[in-house]
Amino acid sequence: MIDNIALVLAILYLIYRFKTYKELNNVIEERIENVYKPFHKRVQNVLECSEEDAEKVAFALSKYFVPVESEFYKVDDSNYLFVDAGGFKGTFSIDQNYNIVSLIYNDIDLLSLHKH
């Protein structure tokens, strides 16, 4: 009798976990579609590059907490400007392999902070 109750409880727990993770996955997918894909697309538009290269740069910018609502502008072939929703400005530059070489946001060199 106790084994049957334990089995029923285990099955109910698995059903609960499945539904919970399904809801969580839906929230994550929605956030990716509504927040990160437009961010990556804005980066791709300003860099005029492939989707993979844009994702590489966008992930690097996200790593250094560049706001995802930022707007991007091209300064020259390797230097770019971004402005967040609050009006704070930043610049970044990339090399030919789309690696971030410099990243200055609100007058702070974020790459040098990361090295220390």
C-alpha cells in the first residue's frame, strides 16, 4: 500500500515538474524572441555582417552589460556608438574577426575593468 502511494506521489511530482519546466521554457523562448533577437538584429544591421558574427558581438556586449534596448550607430569601419534608453552613450570597436577590441560605456572602459 505504501509503495503504491509513493509511486502515485512520484508520478504526480513528475507531472508537476514537467508542467513547471514547460512554462519556464515558454517564458525563456518569449524573452529570446521579444528581447534578444531584436537586439541581435540591431547589431547585425549596424555591423552589416552575418547573423553569426552579429550574435558573437551581441553576446560580448551583453557580457559587459550593454543594455539590450540600446540603439547602434556606425562611426567608421570598426568603431560604433550605442545609446541606451536613458541617454547614456558608449562606444565599441571590433577587429576583422568581430572581436571587441574596446568598449567604453558612460566614460568607463569596461574591458580594462574586466582584466583586473
